[in-house]
Amino acid sequence: MISSETGFPKERWDQTGEKQFMRVRVDYRSDSRGTRVPRCLHLDGRQIEILETIDQWYGPDYRYLKVRSHDGGLYILRFDESRDEWGLILYQRTENQLVAA
């Protein structure tokens, strides 16, 4: 669940005390190097098309991607390659989304 106040997923921790993120299903394509590039994410029963990857960076065990959706929303996704899992780190609505809602 996402906090309406901050735009961040509500924080959760597992039994070992490791911070958990909202897991999301991501449809992707592979680029010419075989790197997974998100095309669509599934969140709360909605299918959200990804228009572009704005930025990406690497952590110790993860790859982070900042993407923009078809409705102008910004998302930061975390991809755990060793577990083949995607997580939602941040969601930010735009003014256009607030007016259209």
C-alpha cells in the first residue's frame, strides 16, 4: 500500500529486520545487451504502461530504475536480479494526474 501523504510505499520489515518493499509484477523487454527494460507494471489491479526509463543506477545487489508512466506518474523500481523480483520504491503523482482524477 502507498501512503497518500508521502507517495512512498508503507515501510515493512521481514523477520530478519531487512526492509521490505512493495513487490510488483513488471512486464519487460530485453535490450540489445540482454538487460531487462520495464514496459508495463501491474499495481493494485491496474496495468500501467511505462513510456520511458529516465535514469538507472546500481546498488550492491540491485538495479534501480526511474521511469515515467503513460499518465505522467514517476516510479522508482528496484530489480533484484538474483531473486528475479521487482519492487516499488517510490511513486510520485504529477499535477496532471491530480486534476484528471
